[in-house]
Amino acid sequence: MPLLLAHLPAILSMWLLGAHALRNGQPGLMLVWTLIPALFLLRRGWVRRAGQIILAAGVFLWADAGRALIQIRTGLDQPWTRLALILAGLILLSVLSILLLESRRVARQADHDPGPQWAPAWAFALCAALLTITRTKVSFPILLPDRFLPGSGWLLVLGLSIYAAELTRAFLMPSLTPRHWSAKRLKLWVLFSFVFFLQLVLGLAGAERFLMTGQLHLPVPALIMAGPIYRGEGFFMPILFLSTVALVGPAWCSWLCYIGAWDGWSCRAQQRPAALPRWRQPLRVGLAALVAASAWGLRTWGAPLSVALALATGFGLAGVAIMLTLSRRSGVMVHCTAFCPIGVLAGILGKLNPFRVRITEGCTGCGVCAVVCRYDALDEGRIERGKPRLSCTLCGDCVSSCPHSAMHYTFPGLSHSNARALFTVLIVAAHAAFLGLARI
């Protein structure tokens, strides 16, 4: 079967979905449906799988549209048989398109790509779903392009979904070296922080459309917890944080925190991390309790907002000072592992998440993992026990660096390779979605 012929039903199905979007008054979404078939030109294995997922979603879209239209026709006592047959034909076209993407010719082309196929496709789909749900459910235009040109946010959804797929492919490539894993993760983390604070600066400069709500909030992670306690409202960030912890555990701290990237960059001034004192764990818990109690006390005593802002600013500046001094000198992310209250919550609540990093029988005790760990989660004792301590954030630097392949992501019921793939899909999709929402 000619390659173009195998792709033609899929292209037609997507363009028909675009026409349906235009009919519903969504020209931006129509443009996205029109552009998606161009992905087939990338010659990536994941594009075929993403196309099948997209077409499966199209089946549900046509079925839902058919149900709604038939209900309307029935309520108006109008005939609906022809309408049902047309929609059934559209559903069958989508199903046929999915099957044709399994043809030998298409599969042969996809198999030329050495990268994984399903994992990037699911990252594409998950990122698109997260941004679509957020865009649909939030009452104001939460995606930045929509604030300048209504409807253009759909193009951002498509672009970030492609970005998520390509990143997932890159992280799961068999040829990826340990050094490249760690460097790539840090670069992506810094990129997220840069986008976040660039939009903050633009908002402060007077372009209020770059601020998420139009109101300025201090970019101090501790306020994710302390802010709602003091105000008694504003639970968007806590909900976002808790949702992320439910999805990927404490990986919030090593992939998604807008401040943590600074600590990660600063501690790289030292090649080898030093050991932190054991009392830093109770100190960390005590600081988190103190922050929560202070926020509650300020609210109970009716302290003015200026006092609360001054204390929050001081706490944030103290954290930056710790990054530039203690983290830089020790090679350990002292701010994240001994100071930040959100790091404590992520570590404790992350235990409810099934993802873990574990050391298997192939370990020789060489200590390479402890050298690359910047969260003070691994030492000789922890290596012997086969698991890192509470400060582990699932960053994956140790997993990728183990020369004996003895360190792995684990997830109940999955092999080590599948657990790593699932974690990568979830965290990269979350990272890409956060890029689209990275505003104060």
C-alpha cells in the first residue's frame, strides 16, 4: 500500500474534525486540527502512535457530538436517522484510519526511528489533555496567547505537546549518557524558571497580561502553603502542587519548582557534594511547622498585609542567600533539602505516590550514585539498605549514572524499564504543561 494512501484517511479524519471545530466557532482549534497531519512529515516513530491516540479521541468527539445532536433532533421531534448514519460514517473513518496506521508500510517507516514510540506519544497526549482541561475549565484565559489573540492558545497546546513528545523521546533514547541526562534535566529546569521569572518581570514592567490573575504574588515556594493559611483563600497553587505530588511524588522539587532550579545550578560549583549534618532533617521539619504557625498567627492576630509581605520577602531572600553560600560551598542543594517547607511536604506526601528509586542486587557499592546526588539522599549506609532517604526527589541522576545498572525507578506491577518510561512521560508532560502556565 502506498505510504500516502495509508495516511490519507487519517489526514481526512483530522481535517473533518477541524471543520467540526470551525462550525462550533473555534477557528484556533480548527487550525490545530489542520496542522496536526504535518507531523507525519517528521518521520518519528512516536508520530504514528500519537496519530492513533488523536484519532481515538476523535471517535469519542464524534460520538459525543452525535449524542448531543440526536438529543436536540429528538426534542424538536425532527428526523435524526440520516444524521446518525453520517456520524457513524465519520466514526468508522476514524477507526479505519487507526487501523491503516498499523499497516506494514507505515510501521516500516516508523521502525527506522531508533527512539521509543509509545512513551512520547502518551507524553504528547497527556500534555495536550492537561492544557486542554485547564484552558476549558478556568474562567479566564489562562494560556498566554489567548490574551493577545483569542483562540490562539490552541497553537500553544499543540506546540507544547510536540515539545513533550520530543523530550520524552530524548530522555528514553538508549544512547543517552548519564552526563547528558543530568545536564538535560537541569537545562529544562532552568528554562522553566527563566520563562516563569521573565513573565514576572514583564508583568512588573506594566504588561499585566503576563500575570496569571493580574495580581502580583511573591514567588516564594513557602507561600504555596503559607499564603492560603494567611488569606483563607487562593488555593490554586496548593491544588496544583498536591496534584503534581499525586502524579509524580517529590519530583516537583527536582523538575518543576521555579526556585529550586537556582539551587540546582548553584550547587554545581562543587564537583562532589559534602555530607550534611543529620540534624538538618528535624530542622527542616521544624522550619515548615514554624512557617505554617506564623501564617496562622498573622491571620489570627489580624496583622496587616504589609507585615506578612515583609516576612515573606525576608524568608525568600534568606533562601536565596543559602543557595549562593551554603549550597555553592557544599555542592548540596541546602535550600531545597534543609530550608524550604515545600520540600518537606513534597518528601512526606510523596511517600503516598508509588514511584520509588531502588538499588538492586547488582550494586557493587562503588558510590557513583552518591557523588551525583545533590539532595543528600545517598550515602554508604543508604546504599547498603538499597534505598535513598526522605530527601530523594526522583530526579533520576543516580539512576542514569549507575555503571552497573543497579539503580532503577520502580512502580508496582511494572518492569524497571516500563517504570522509568511511565515516570518520564508523566514528569515531562507536567513540565511542558507548566511551561504554558508558568506565570505568577
